[in-house]
Amino acid sequence: MSEVASRVANVPVRDARPRPSAAAVARLVAPWLALAVAFAILPAIFTSGLALTMLSLMGIMIVFALSYNMLLGETGLLSFGHAVYYGLGGFLAVHAMNTVIHDRLPVPLPLIPIVGAISGLAFGVIFGSVSTRRAGTAFAMISLGVGELVSSSSLILRGFFGGEEGVSTNRTKLLHIFSLNFGPQIQVYYLIAAWCVLCMIAMYALTRTPFGRMCNAVRENPERAQFVGYNPRTVRFIAFSLAGLFAGIAGALAAINFELVNSAAVGAEQSGLVLLAAYVGGIGNFIGPVIGAVLVTWLRVMLSDVTDVWQLYFGLLFIGVVMFAPNGISGLIMMHAPLWRARAYRSMLRLALTYLAALAPALVLLAGLILFIEMSYHLSVKAAEGTTISLFHIAFDTTSVKAWAATVILIAGGFWLFRMTWPVVSAAWHDASAEAHGAGRAK
Amino acid sequence: MLELVTISTLNGVLYGMLLFLMASGLTLIFSMMGVLNFAHASFYMLGAFFGFQISQIVGFWPAFVVAPVLVGGIGALVERYGLRNVHRHGPVAELLFTFGLAFVIEEVVQMIWGKAPVDYRVPPSLDFSAFTAFSTNYPAYKMFELVTAVAIFAVLLGVFRRTRAGLIIQAALTHPDMVAMLGHNVPRVFMLVFGVGTGLAAVAGVIAGPALVTQSNMAGTLVAILFVVVVVGGLGSLSGAFLASLLIGLVQTFAVSVNLSVADVLGGIGVAPPSGGALSDLWNVTVAQLGPIIPYLLLVLILIFRPTGLMGTREQ
């Protein structure tokens, strides 16, 4: 209560100030400078080729997931077809690059994402004008229909979408500036990083504008937003178009990165992936989709290396987040912010210890589940390749009773122990938040 | 021409009725619980695979009964232990839960039966031609599909409109608190509706499996079509879903048999279509090729001209 009151009291004070002080400017700029520095030095820390590729993919995914969150998180529009704008941005960027190469136009590669932005915006305006008439579930279904429309068309209009093999290009053939030819991955990484930081700043700034606030109002209560004098449909439409713009930039960056765009870029799987990234990271605050994009990209590259059924793990992860942590990973982290602010360090330490205590059985349960999935998969699909599989550097015989018994014991035991530790965690949490609340009151 | 029209009409109605079997469950669940079941087509797929597996062991007819019951049971369990817990996080969380579920079901089906189509065949007792229309033999199995779909539709409508159970369901839909006050277990009614809805999808799967291809990607394409049916018909309207199912079934079936393109039409009236360019395909695409995207075009058109759908009421 007091926290809300203080927040409300703070706003006019900050806004009334005609010129922000140097300290305020520094506070505003510092996180973004830190981010830019982090992007700049990351390749020096992770030097392998795989890491560089993955970092590039993460940068693209961050832009894409944040653009998705402009819809789901900020405006409350659940879209199942966001890849349409990503993919079409990519296709138009590729065609633009090929035209530039063909006609020898004086356009350098770093400007190509602008093409993606314009085309994403244009298609956002076109499809948004029909689909944002409805909100909620109807919007979700319509977005899926539009997504299917475009991805089915991509196999029919072969001239534009390049059929199954897609449209390829050569990023090194454009006008060179500062003697950069964008052949090596490191140069492409810095191009992506620069655009990523730019887009992040732009999208964050957008959430701070009156328009961003209206998006939130439309998400929370469209009727009241209408009473204030804003047409919810118009707000949704603008948010949708702008989300298309940033998705188009992400698509163009992907086109530059891969030098190839095919119909998978507009497909349902890509739409599902961005939804997964944004939601698992947490749609409730700005940093959530960034966390989700990094995690999902990493998991996707790593898991698909280790197991054939990585998509199953993705689905289970998603269901787990929806059921038990609907605010995503960032929501779980932000839950602890009041404790941190109240300086309830001692109870936080106790809480951390109970977390560790609960983590152990959770890991046992997880190991059991992984064992179960992998052994079932091996037994049913890969039976021809013998009956032994190696997991966690231990060999398991998928036909032996012992291995299955171990699996059952791990799952049941892990679940039981987790259930036992949960009340302890819950009690520690309540103590900590009570203390934080008390401290907040005392202040 | 008459032959084409007759056969296409029969096939279109058949496809439309199959769509309706699924769309009715989807609509019922949606109007009752406000949950859009993204995994509805996945239950259809489970029905087809269960039907295949069970018919391998005990034959088609027992499978025809057992598979939908099993799938309906799974659906009820999903409602009881999954959806009901997610409910407090709001409708978006519920929709996302079923989205994740669709993902998981597809993967599990791939794990068990692989990615290739399984050999799910028409039972020998129905493997003959029912009648000959214009020198084309019309298979008895398709007639069986049609009759089953129509019968289920009739039973469903009868139960819903004429029995006490239907009355309670309808009341629980609009006045859940009052129904609970009268001593009915509303959550259990929801569980049953979800179970029956998914069971209906499974019936469609069992009977459509042998006629179409039974493989692990059969849900993916269908779910979008189902959503089109539900939106075009009007969200939550059973009769709208019926109309839209038939409409889409007929349109898609007829489209396949029309081999005409814009270029042909323009050529017919003596205008040469522009040639070349990235969009030259636009002129040469035939209606038959467009078949798969016609439902989505219909969706966009409906949204422009009648945003509430054919039989939909105004959005609150």
C-alpha cells in the first residue's frame, strides 16, 4: 500500500521537473551503456565459432521476442502468427539485397534492416486493420488464421517465396563502408548487436510514452480506456503495426545472418517459438522476453544436439511455466524485489537455503523424467540401434527391469521429497515477505 | 459436370460433417468454460492413433467405441488436473496451456508411432462400394462416416435441447453460480463437457483415420481450419459452427476440382495477363492450388464484412 502511494507520489515530482538533473540522466543512460558494453565484450569472452553464432541468434531472438511482447505483454494481444511479419521482413530484405547487388545501388548492408522494418510495418498495417477489430480469444484465432494464410501462400507464390529452398543472397556483395565486407561472423554479430541495442532502447522508450501507457490501459480494461477517450481498437492497431515493424527488423537481421530465407520463417513453428521465448522469460516486465530469448535460443541449440525429442522438452517446459510460474522466469526473480528493497537479508538467506533444499529433490525428479522420456523414446523409435543408451555418462539398458525401476524410484522419490520440502519453502517465503512488509511499514 | 457436382457435394458434406464433429466439441467447451482448446485437433489425432492401435488387436468395431472413450477420459483428466489449476491465471493462460499440450501430444505421438503414416485401413466389413453414381463407385466407408457424423449430431442436439442433462449444461453455461446453488457439481459438469468434447473429436479421428492419412502431423494443419470454422460460424454458436463446417467442407472440396486460374479467365475474355515479375505466380495459380488457403481467405473476408461471424452475437 505504502509502496503504491510512494510511487504515485513520485511521478508528478519527476515529471514536473523541467530539466532532469545530471544524476537522473546518468541513471537513465547507464543501463543502456552497460548493455552496449556487454554486447561489445561478449565475443571476447565466448570466443568459439559456435558461441558467436549463438550470440548472433540470441540478438535476433531478443528483438523478435521483445516485439512479440509489445503485443502480448503490453497490449494483451495473444498472437499465434507473429512470424508472418518476421518472415515477410526477411523475404523483402533478401529481395532488397539482391536488387541492390544486381543494380549496384549505393546501399550498405547495415541499412538493410530498415527494409525489414518498413515491410514489417506495412504488413502489420494491412493484417492489423482486419485482425485488431477483435481482442482476446478471437484475436488469437484470427492471428493463427492469418499466419496459416501467409505460410500456405508461401508454397504457392514460388516467385516471391522461392518455393521449398527459399531465397538466398550474398551479404558481402553490397556497398562496403569502412572497409567492412561482413564476410566474417564477428562483423555480422556486431551489426546484429548494434541493431539489437537500438531496437531495445526504442521499444523500452515506447513503453514509457503515453501511448505505451494506453496500451497497458487497453490490456487491463478496454472499456475504461474508451471512457478516457481512446479507441481501444486504434490503440491495438498501432501497437500491432509497431510490433510488426520490430519483427520485420528481426527478420531482416536473420536474413543477413543466414543469407537465406525460406518459408519456415513465416511458419507456425517460428510463431510458436517466439511465444515460448516471451512467455517463459515472462511477459510482465521488459527484461522477461530478453531472458526468454537467450534461454530458448541456448536450449534450442544445445538440446537439439543432445536429444532428438527436444521439442517435447520445450512443450513440457512451456506447460510447466504456464501452470506453476505464469509470470515466467523474470516474474520469479521480480517476486524477490520487495525483499531486496526492504533489506531483509537474513530471511532472504534462509529462503535461499530452503530453495537449495527443494532444488535437490527437484533435480532428482527431473533426472527421473528425463530418463523416462529418453528410454521410452529409445525403446519405441530407435529399437534397431540396440537397447543401451548413455545418459549422464551412465549406460542404461532400456529393456532391463533395473533401469525402469530406477526411473520409477527417481520420479516417485523426487516427487515425494519435493512435496515434503515445499511447505518449508512456503513458510520461509511467508516469513520473509512478512518481514519485508513490516520493514516497509516502519519506513 | 453433374457427376462432378454430385460427388463433390457428397464429399464436401462428409468433410463438413467431420469438421463439425470437432467444431461442436470445441464450441461447446468454448462457450461453457471460455477456454479455446488449442489441443482439440490433437485429441482428434489421438483418436485416430488409438483407433488404429486398438483395431490392430481387437478389430475396428470395438476400437470405434473404446478409442473415443479412452481419449475422452484423457480429456477429462487434462481438465481436472491441468486446466482447472490454470483457470485462476485467466483465459490467456488456459489457451497457452492447451497450446503447450498440443505440442506435447504431437511429440508423444511421434515418440510412440514415429513420423511416418501408420497403416490404418478401412475395415473389411465396410470395404465395398455403396452405390455407383455416374460410373464412379462410391465407397461404403464414406457413407458410414457420413451416417455416423449425422447421427452424432442428431443425438447431441437431442440431448442438449430435450433432456434434463442438457438443461443443466445449458444452465451451467449461463448461470454457473445458480446451478451450483441448486446442488449440481459445476466443476464436474465442466469436466464431463471437456471429456465429451474431446471424445467427439476422437470419434472424428477414429472414422477419418482410415479415409485420410493417419500420421503425427495431422493435427497441425487441422487446428487452424477448426479455428476458422469457429470464427466464421460465430464464437460459441453451435448452429453457426454447423453452417461454417458445411460451407468450408463444400468450398474446399469444390475448389480442388476447379482447374482455373486468373490467367485463364483473362485469356477467355481476350486480355493478356502481365507476365514476369515476382508476383507472376499470382496470375497462374489455379483455384485447385488455392484450395488449402481458401478457408483463411474466407476468414479474412468474414472479418471485414461481418466481424461477429455468421451466427455470432455481439461481443460483450
